[in-house]
Amino acid sequence: MKNKDLRQKSRVELEKMLKDLRAQLLEQRMARVQSQISKTHIAKKTKRDIAVVSTILREQDISEK
């Protein structure tokens, strides 16, 4: 995900993406606990993506005020 592309998305799209990313992170955590996942770095990338989307949503909140 590129920040430039994310900034062009609507607030509704970003909120949906954030919800999906959080669900994906939960699934990755469960798979890691059950030793079903060998690529643990994917969870780190998902956390980073969540942080980026959250930051962009926060920036939109501030700019609307």
C-alpha cells in the first residue's frame, strides 16, 4: 500500500480497510499461536498497514475541523 493511493480513498473505504486489516491481524495471530504460519513477518506488515490507515484517518479528522 502506498500512502499516496490511500490518501485518495474516501473515509468509508479507509474505515472498511482498517476493519479488514484488524480482522486479518487477528487471524494471523491465531495461526501463529497454532504454529500454522511460517512467515511471521506478515503480522508486522499488517500492523504497519493498520498504523498507516489509522494515521490517515486521523489526519482527515484534523483537516475537517
